[in-house]
Amino acid sequence: MPLLTPHSRAILLMVCATTLWSMAGVLTRHLDHAHGFEVTFWRSMFAALFVGTALLWQHRWQAFSVLRRLGTAGLVSGLMWSVMFCCFMIALTMTTVANTLIVMSISPLLTALLAWVFLRQRIALRTWLAILAAGAGMIWMFAGSLAHVGARELAGMGIALGVPLAASVNVIALKKAGHAIDLIPAVLLGGVFSAALMLPLAWPLQANWHDIGILATLGFFQLGFPCMLMVIAARSLAAPELSLLALIEVLLGPLWAWLGAGETPLQQTLVGGAIVLGALIANELAAMHGARSAVRTAGGSPVS
């Protein structure tokens, strides 16, 4: 059976990560008492516990040395994870899921610009076209929800802007670190920073045991584990490619809400989602074709 290339494996890891991320909305719909800041606190704390346990299992007592070796890149990445963890959930308490997601969808464009400025990375025309097509699809998906936006909703969208900004900076930090530094522990720092920041705002805690079970699932499998997968995938994917693949979360979120919470998607959501998915698939197929052509030109044979 043919082996997957590192690039193909990284794509699979990102698809797994974004699929797990997309479960946040439908799971939070089933909470009884925990809301807002408290959801962010518990989710971040459980994510930190999951990543910390994984690091101890992998490195044993060397895990503390791994944390100390993070350096500036690791600290920046940890802070960016924390901003994303906090801003996403706070925005959801002030505006709709759709408004939050449409703001988040600018992440690929921001990442491409930052990669061009800080990484001196040449962005292929196909990637720019995919970013523009995906952006158009996102606007089409959620245009109806933007028809009536009040002051509170605008403030929520402003807070949501912290997510793509932090995500883009985080991707650049991951790419600059490359293979030199293991930035998985930065996810642990992000969870710790976020939980510490949210605890005073969430007190007194209201979650019952039913909520704790859902929040633990969110922290372990919707946040901690997929963020670790993204860090690994970042070693083999270009910065704009990472952000484009992350849009799968926005595609699948409404689907899970439909299947798990009875929120029927509008026709424009389905059409816009098809545009975004087509842009992602076209970009990856073009990248694979270009890689095979380069190998043939060099006189080798592609591994796939």
C-alpha cells in the first residue's frame, strides 16, 4: 500500500483538526447552566489538562524541560492560542454564530499577507484565487444574518476579529519555529492563560455534572487534541494553506448544528459552503499536480 507524503499526511491531520473544532457549536447547545465566560474557563482548563497529560506521557519528566525550551516563539504562540480561545467564546455570547464565523473567515487573507511580509513567502496565484473564492462563499453563506446587526452584535464581531488576527500570527509563529522547536506545549500555555483570565469573570461557577461532561469533551477532543494536530500539520503545510484548510470548521459547524440541534441550514448556506469547499479542493489538487510536475521535471518519481 503506497505511503502518504508528509504533505498529504499534514492535510489529513488538518481535516481531522478542523472537523473536531467544528463540534463546538452543537455541543454548547446542550449545556444546562454553564454559559459565556464559564464555558471558556472550563473548556480551556480541560484543554490544558489534556495537553499537559499528553506531554507527560510522551516526555515523562523531561516535559518540564520541553516547556522551558519554548522560548519567544512558544510564548507568542501560547498567547495567541489564549486570545483565540477567549475571543471565540466571548463573541458567541454577544452575537450570532454566523456573524462570528464570517469574521473568522478573513483568516486566510490575513495569513497570506503576514506570510508574504514576515516569511518572505511567495503566494501562488492559485492560492490567492482560492482565498478570494472562499471569502466570497463565506459572505454568501452568512449574508442574511448581517441584515440586522445592532450595537451589541457589532461589538461581538469586533471581539471575534481577535480570532483571525491571533490565528494568523500564530501560524506565522509556528512556521518560523519550523522543526527547531516543539510548539505543542504552547497549546498548554494557551489553555492555562485563557483559564486564568476567565476564572474571575466566570465566578461563581454554575455548571452541573451534565455540563462538566460536555465541557470536558469540548476541552479534550474539540480543543486540546485538534490544536495539537494543527501544530504537527504546520510543519509540512504553507501558512496560507493552513488557514484555508481551517475554513472546513466554518463549513461543518452549521452541518452539525443541523444534525445535532435541529438548526436547518438556509439554501444560501449550502450554496456558499459548496463554493468554499470547491475552492479548497481545487487549491489542494493544483498543489498536488504542481508537486508531481516538479518531481517529473527533476527526473524523479512522486510518492503518493
